[in-house]
Amino acid sequence: MSISLLSPANTALLLCDLQNDFIHPDGAYARGGQSAPEIAALPARIRPLADALRKRGGLVLATQFTLVPGRAGEPLIAPHLRQLRPFLRKGDFAPGSWGNATVNELQPVDAAVEKIAYSAFYMTRLEWLVRKLGITRLLVCGIVTNGGVASTVRDAHVREIDTIVLEDGCAAFSPAVHETAINALRPVGRVATIADMIAEVEAA
């Protein structure tokens, strides 16, 4: 493997939507019967990279999919999401809630950004935060590969932010969907494994 020139101090691990309501057995998606072993395995798999990067001056950022409360506190849910996930209810993914938080296995995070759509750049402060922190490379992981991850990577690409997708740090609700999404991202940015990136961080 060829080791790239990686500067940990200018690199951030971006955790896409690895939240309690998505992953935890007591979260909203588990209540709705929406889970996958590949998704549940992600936090433990990603943790060593988060630790290695932070030890060398890098940052760990997290996106938090959020259902903003509207009238009487009822969540503002996009029609397509309501159709896909009819089990979502008041309090799920609410700002500041336990369900909205990044899972304990990946805490602490250095900064978190609420988002309301697939892309972590859509109507959020993520780009501002990345520029202000001097981040020039994002290592992207999380869920789901074909949704939030893919949209965020493509939006980073058009903003000329160097992005590496962690193939085994992402998951979807089926391995086939994950693999298709990863292959579709190969022309957009580099695809690497968690082990690849730990080696590069430690060699930097």
C-alpha cells in the first residue's frame, strides 16, 4: 500500500448520523424494526481510528440527523421520510435529546452539526466549521452509505474538500446496496479501509 501524505492536524473524521435513535437497541429505528447487523457493528469498528487520529491532533466531527419540532412539538418530517419510516413520532431525533446524540461508543466528539436532510452540508454550518478549523481532509464514515454518506461526500467534492470514504466504516440496510453506493463514489473521491487510514495516521 502506498502511504499518502496525511496531516493529522488538518484531518477530521466525520461520523455521519451514528446516533442513538438510529443504532441503539432503545432507539427509534429499533422500535420500528429497522436495524441491520452491519450498521450495529460500526461504532466498535470506527473507534480505533477516532482514537488514533485524535491522539495525533486530528478532530472527530459528527452529524446529527434532526427532526425539528413544529406545531405542538410534532416533528417536521419530509413526506418521503414519513412514508418510508411511519414509526417516527414526537420526540424522535429531537434537538438535544438522547436519541439525537452520537452513540456513547464514539464519544466524545469535538464538534457536532445538526442536519435536516441527507447531505451534512445542506443548510448547516459544516462547511463554515471545516474552514474555520483548518480542516483540509475529511475521512467520512457512518450511515447510510447510499443516503447521508453519499450525499455528503458528493457535496464535499463540489466544495473542493478532499474526502476519503471509509469503505468498512459505512453501512446500509443491505450489503448489496452498500457495495453499489461505494462503487458509485469511487470516481468522486478515494475509497479506503479503516486499517489503511490508521496506518497512514500513525505514519504521519
